[in-house]
Amino acid sequence: LPGARSAVAGAVTMEKLTSYEDASSYNNFYEFGTDKADPARNAHTLKTDPWSVEIEGLVKKPGKYALEDLLKLSAQEERIYRMRCVEGWSMVIPWVGYSLSALIQKVEPQPGAKYVEFLTLADPKTMPFVGSRVLSWPYAEGLRMDEAMHPLTLLSFGMYGEVLPKQNGAPVRLVVPWKYGFKNAKSIVKIRFVDKEPATAWNKAAANEYGFYSNVNPNVDHPRWSQATERRIGEDGLFAKKRKTLLFNGYEAQVGQLYAGMDLKKNY
Amino acid sequence: MKLLLHPAAKPVVFALCLLPFAWLTWGAFANTLGANPAEHLIRATGDWTLRFLCIVLAVSPLRVMAGWPALARFRRMLGVFCWFYGALHLLCYAWFDMGLDVPDIAADIAKRPFILVGFLGLVLLTLLAATSFNRAIKAMGARRWQALHKAVYLVAGLGILHFFWMRSGKNDFAEVAVYAAILGVLLGWRLWRRFSPAAATRRASAPARPRARG
């Protein structure tokens, strides 16, 4: 899946890429198991063809959009983003996709649509750990409309120039580079436009640990560990000091204004 | 079970106990511990501490139920290995996660209940390991030494709480439940032996038995 170099500000970091091997074997995708090696082992059962995404809620053009049509909806771009997991590790991944805003403009949200909710596949036949009590299924995520419309918010179909591996959320996923990785809903089947802040899977599981915004923030600790530093997978050696985590994962220049005046300690 | 009394039995068990350590050390150098070796080492050493805790607490029930008195010879070594993996666990956390920054580590331990609980468990375990040799038993007196070493049950409780808290954010209690169940059975067996009618007759018929019942 080829993508042209993106012209969006901040869309291409010059940092060293994480190896494809690491990015496709160290994953959090609980539908396939809670161990980070599980998705690469188990996700082969996922059926990504045929696939469609249902658009519903406060929107003028609701309906089922086939994957083939989504792929052609806008020009595919390569975006090289840092990804910071809430667990304290990070990667640098070349994604392929286009700004989610292209899809949103196409389906024409109504004025009352303030948030976008993402629902992902929950098929117990192909996903062995759907039904486990760790999370409520289907996995749900959400963004405020202005976050969803931000040009850096990516609807991704591929990485490293190829279609997404199943363990990375094939065939279509979200990538929001200034938020913790779990905001990036994988294997999306439904996008719903709503007027109220939608409930999200991790927030429902542990509200004191995972907020709706979940912006990367070194100054707001996770209750069980510090978020001030991170380990870059494959690069920071065992004995190296961990690197400093940046506010909004280093995308403050691009997204800082979205949160002007907000108390980030309260809205974590 | 004459094998348990074989002169080579202790060295063999010692070598077996070192296998996880050897495996992890080799993995760290050969880079076979996955994408995040630091996390793997921290978790694996924690897992092995809990496993050795289960193993050492299984010695007495096994000894009695299977009628293998010779098993008692291995209990001290297994206990010291439990401490060894616990100490490695702390070292891995302190080094790989905290860069051996002592003020940072102290602040982290004080701030986070699940780390504090694990740390307290290891402090206790260190006391037990430090008093595990014969001279310490003599110096303390068998009664006081036994009382101190009852703290291993507290260590088990703290260890499970540490693990439970660590997993609670992910509601992922399957593994925690397995360890809790094993330790529960091992402790339950002791309570049952202590308070069952058979225990009363045992005590009555052999009131001055000096040996540790564990």
C-alpha cells in the first residue's frame, strides 16, 4: 500500500523507525489476548475481507462504506509518527492512510455532532478473547469533534508501505499521535457521530487511570507509574536511561491550541 | 524416595533453581526476550519469586502427605532462592525502570502503594534470608527464630497483593487467581492441621516435639 509523503505539519518525524518486526510483534490488542506477544500469534483468524464501516448518528450521509471505497476516498499518505503507549514505551511507525477529516467532511456531520465514537469488531468466533472480563466489548473509543478533524488524526490502512498486519488493527484503524496508544481504535466497524462524550472502553474499566482525553503528558502520572519518561522499543538499551516524555508526545505546536484553557490534570 | 538423600540431590536442586536465572541472563545477551527486554526481565523475576514462594511453602505439606521427611533438607535452599529472585526483581526495577536513581526510587516506593507493598514483602524476605543459617538459629533460639520465620505467610500475602494491584488497572486477574489459589491451599492445609481434632491428639501424644512443623 504505497503512500505519498505527507505535507501536513508535523506528519513526518525524522527519528529512527522502529523495526517492522518489533512493531508487528509487540502489540496491545486484547481481543487476541492480554500478553503483548498474543496478537501476533492469534490474529491470523481475523477476517478482513469483506469489510465495511458503518457511519451513523448525527450525520447527513449515514450508511455502510465498503473498505474498497474507503481506501479510494482520499489520497494515501505516509505519516511517520511517534507512538507513546500508556504503559511507558514508545515506537516510531510509518503509517499509511489519510486524515480522518477527509471522511468526516464526506459524510457531513450535523451541527449537533460534538463527538465521534469509534466501535471496533467484537467477533467471538475469530477473536478468542472477546468475552473475557478484562474490558467491555466491543472496544469503544472517542474523540471530540475538533480532535477528530485535526489533520494529524489519521485513518490508517497500512504501515511500512504495506497493508496493516492483522495484529496492528487491519484493515482500518485510527492513529492519534499526541494521545496514548489505546486511543487508536483498531479494526473499526462503526463510526458514530454523537452530541455527548461517548463512554470509552478503558475509561469504563478504570476511570481513575484512563481518562477520555488521554493526551500524552509527562506531568500527569498514571496512578501506578510515572509518565515522565519512556523507553523507545528496540533503541534504548537495557541499561540506558529512559528518554523524557514530551507534552502531547511532541506535537504540542500542532495540537496545543485544542486544549487552551483546559486543566489537563483534571481532563487526563 | 532414597533419591532425596543422594549426595548429588542438593547440587542438582541448586542447579535447577538457577535455570530461570541462566535462561534470562542468556536471553538478555542473545536478545531473545522480545521487543521490550526490560519489561520482560522485571516481570519474569517477579513471576519466579512468586513461584519459589509457592514451592517453598509446598515443602511441608508434601513432606507430610507423601511421607518424604527428607524433603525438609531442601527447604532452606528453596527459601533463599525465593529471596534471590525477589532481590533480582527489585534490582531489575531499580536499574531498568529507574536508572538506579536512589532518590527517585525512594519517592516511587513511597508514592505507589503496589510498589510499597512489594518492597515491604522483600524487606521481610531479606530478614528471613539473613537469618537462615545455623548460627543465626542458635543465636536467636529456636522459638524466636520460628516466630520470625512465620513471617513467610505475611510475605505471601504481600506478594499476592502486590501482583493483584499491579494487574488491577487491567482487570486481568486470571494469573493472580492461580497464585492466590495455590498459596491459599498451602496455607489452608496448615490451618486445617493446626485446628483439626487429629491435630489435638497429635499434640497430646507428643507435647514436646522440638522439630519445626513449618
